Amino acid sequence: MQLFTVAFQHPIEFGIATALVAAIILAVLLAVLSTEGAKPRWVRAITNPNAKILFGLLFIGWAVVFGVALQLVPHEGANSPYGGIGLIALFTGFFVMMGFLWAVIGE
């Protein structure tokens, strides 16, 4: 019975969760529909043959930014920002490198 009363007991959290689900559904819908029509300019910019240069520069920028950022924060203690910055670097680096590999192999 609690599941049906969540919207009334926690309306802000329920609204945020509903908005996130709607955003995910919209993103999936736009991804599915993108193959049907003309692509926006930013999509053409990252899918052209020169995208390897863009992703190469993104990778170099990523390495410099996080290399400096991880050296500036304290490394000891459980409450240091080192782990959070490292996790952000892990996820962003994965997507930048996947884009770079896609751009290089895709030609």
C-alpha cells in the first residue's frame, strides 16, 4: 500500500523521479527518430570523418584537466574529494575514448 502513497508523502522526490524518467524516455525517442530525418548540425559535426581530431583533442584535454585536478586535491582520508573526482574522470574518460575509437574505426 505504501507504493501508492509515495506521490503524496514525498511529492518533490516523486516529481524529480518522474521528470528523470520522462527525460530518459524522450532521449530514447529522439535517438530512435534520428535515423529517420535530417540530423542537427552538432550531430553532423561529431559524425564526420574529421571527428577523430575532435575526440583526440577532447582526450588530451581530459587527460590534462583530470591529471592536474587529481594532483591538487588531498589524497588521504575518507572524506577527500579525490575519489569523487576520480569517479567523474573514469566515466567521462570512458565516453571520450569510446567516441574516439568510434571515430577512428568508423572511417
